[in-house]
Amino acid sequence: MELKKQLKIKTGTFTRLRKEVQMYEREVTEQQEKISKMQQEGRDEADIHKQMEILEESRNMIPDAHARLEQAKQSLMEQIDGTESAEQAEAVKESDEWRVAREALGL
């Protein structure tokens, strides 16, 4: 079914982007800890500066990743809402794709 396929694709996109946001946020935290440790150890300023550049790059990725996640969430929500009014809705609502999509959104 086309509806199930679209639901599966959009759920996969949403899930992947949610993991990507978490990864960038974790990377920022780890990089901050690394820089702090380097400063405490009295490491070379050039090395610390390079790590700060890496930290800034990671920080800059978070807003874009959040925006893409929000867009994927909206698209998935629209797919779910559209499926609820579609002719084939009953068959789709009984599928694993429907259950997984709703779980991913916390519905």
C-alpha cells in the first residue's frame, strides 16, 4: 500500500533526524568536557583553540538539525492526519507502520 510506504519513509526520516539531533547535542557536551580537561592539564593553546573550533561547528549544526527534525515531524503528523481521513485508513491503522509512526511521535 502506498499509504503504508509513505508512513514508513516519513517515520524513518523522523527517527533518523531525532538521533542526529541527539548525536550533535552529545557531541557538544563531550567536546566541552574535552576542552575543560585540556585547559586543566595546561595543554597547548593552539590545540585548545582547534578543539574550540570543532565545538563551535557542532553547536552550529544543532539549529539546522532541529529545523529539519521539526519539518520531518510536521510531515509525519500531516501523513497521520491524512491517513485518518483516507479510504484505506482502517487497513493502515492496523499496520505496524501506523503503530511505529505514532510511537515515534509519542502519540
